[in-house]
Amino acid sequence: MFNFILIAHVWQKASESSQELEKRASDFPVYSINSKSQNPTIQAWYPIFSENFESVNPPALPQGWLAIDGNNDNLTWATYPAGTCAGSVSFPSKFACYSDDDAGSNSPATTEILRTPKIGIPSGATAYRVRFDYDFDNYSPAPVETFYVNLVYWSGNNNPNTVRILQVFGADSIDKTFTYDITPFITGSNDTIYLEFVYNDAGDWGWAVGIDNVVVEGDYTLNNDLSIMGINVEL
């Protein structure tokens, strides 16, 4: 709790007597405002997990992240410094990317996966969501590659379930921010999730996909101990 007191002073003019000062000061009202609110609450989105790749040295992945090499060619998802990965995939800060362009025309067909760490979901929020930025550049004039994102979720010792929350193909999708409500998949009892970012080149020599600013957050009611006990003006 905080108590705020506002003090005002009435200064004596050079030509003013003490009696005149006292009379002028008495003309000012004295305000006393007592508006007390016990433990007001704030409803806000609170980050449960976030990754912007700024703490890593490219091409290393953050701790707990996993890149799965779909065709064993030793080219996988990796982090990049600010700039371009391939094609039109570009970010102003560090990011993660898979470049099919770098794999070359003779690389076998592949499905490349980038998996987040397992993320425990605290109970108590009224809603939950995931959010991330992405660039997906299809090879043209006949794009066949696909970018999609899976949400894998389970509670306690139950078997994991998978739902596809985003699928992009057939056209470039550049400088996008994607947000998805995952509340229906959260039970409120020992929930765990992870995300899979997947690039499938469908056997073609494609361009690339990149992601950044991956966030999982909950809409929580937060207690706030700040309140106004009173405001006094002293003259």
C-alpha cells in the first residue's frame, strides 16, 4: 500500500503583511480525498514461454530446441543473424530458418521439423494462446512446398494429442504474425505442450521458411497492491 500526500505552499508577496497572507491562504480550500481500493486486480496476458533467439550464437539453437533432419543431408533448421536466410525470408534480428535453397537441386525430398522444448502450462488463466512471426517463401512459378505448425498437448500421464494450427502453401506469406487460441486444449490440470514448425518441400527444390518471437501466454488475473489511501493539500 502507498499513501500519497500532496502539499501546497502559499508564498508571501513582498508587499504583503502577515495578516494579508493569512487571509489569502484561508481562501484556498483544503482537499482530502480518501479513495481506498483493497487489492485491485489487473487482467493481462502473461508470458509463459518466449524465445526471440537473441541469446544464441548462430547457427546454434536455444537450449531444449530440437531440429529433426528429415533426409539426413545434415542441413536442418538453424538460427541466423539479422538479415536474409534465402529468397524473401528476412528478419531485422536473429531468427530460426530452414533453407531448402541451400540444400540444392539434388537433395532428397524432405520434411524438416523444428521443435520447441516441452512447456508446462500453469493453471488459472481465463485463456491461453500461442503467437509467432514467420516468413514463408514458395518457389515459383509452380510452388509445391508447405509450411505448417503442429500443437502437441497432453495433461498428466495421458498420451499426447496433435492438432495442426497453421498450414501455408501455394503462395508466399511474408512478414506475418500468427496468433492462435489454444484454450480448448488446456485442461487446467498438469498441462504440457510443445510446438513443431514443419517445412515439407514435396520433393522439389524450394526456397525457405523462418520464424521469430515465439510466445506462449495466458490471460491471468493479477493482484495489484497499489492503491491510493488519501490525498491531502496543506496550505
